[in-house]
Amino acid sequence: MVGQHARGAGGAAPPPRPGGTAVVLLAATGLPLAGAIAGELTGNGGGPLFALGAVLGTGAAAARCTRPGRWWVVTAAPPVVLAARAGTAWAAGADAAQGKALASSAVRWVVDAFPVMAVAVIVALSVVAGRAVLAARSARTGPSRTPGPSPIPGPRPSAVPTPAGPAAPAPAVPAPAAVNAGPTADRRRRHG
């Protein structure tokens, strides 16, 4: 039923939004990366700028994506956030993160990014759930408010008011015809 309201009057899917996929990808990857870069530049790599960029990017992508794309936004949030944090941290201290130091640095980057990944997924799920609730609500109230063909077959009520006056008598309903009760009733009629 929700799909019916997403379609136009001709039954075709609505035209795609211009730049929709590019905007979703830019929000989902660009904002976490920008937050991580800003965090590294201020000296607080996994701090509030990184968290803000990651959460806003994931939320914006979830708000802008298509219905099938919701799955991708929610599941891609943790790897994107982790890649933004680890990539910028590695690039900022590339000389210290080599060999055995790289392994211990990677563990630290995962630990730093984990709370942000969790919040980003929660925000994405909240936005997706909110969109689903709004779509269901508009599906319930939509047909009565939108003009167009009635989804219920049959005669539509007239939009022209009828003049007030004496009510016409209801047409008489004929009584149902006698129903044949089966072979016993036929024998009784023949014999008698």
C-alpha cells in the first residue's frame, strides 16, 4: 500500500531526484571524512568534530536515500566511520604507524571510533524508522486527501449536494423465490 502512494497517477514510479545518489554518497562519506580531518587538524582526532561529522553524515544520508538504499546506509555506517577515523589518523602520523606500531594504532583507532560508529548506526536506524512511520501515516490518510481515482471500486459518491426535500420511499425488495429443497420436495409434489 505504501508503494501505491509513491507512484504517480499513471502507476509509474516517480522520477528520481536530481543528484540523489551523489548527495547520499557525499553525505555518508564526505561528512565523516571532513569531521575526521577537522579533528586531526585541531589535535583531537577522535573527538567531537569527528563524531559530529560522522553522525550528521549518516543521518543526512539516511534521510535522503531511497527506500532500497536505507539498508546500505545503515550497514555502511560503521565501516565508513572506521575508515575515516583510521585513514586520517594514519595519514596524520604515518611515520609512527608502521610495523608492530601499526597494529597497536589500529586497535586504538577502532576503540576511538566504536562509540561514534554505534551512535551513527542508532541515528541512521532512527531516521529510517521515522521515515517508515511517516510513510505509513501518509498511506493511511493519503487517499482521502488526494484527488484522483478512487482505490475502492464501485460508484463514487456525488460531489453535487442533493436538494433537501421529502425523502423518496425506498424501493420494495421482492421476496426470494421458493428454493428447491432437494429430491424429497420434488417427490412430495409429484405424489401429492
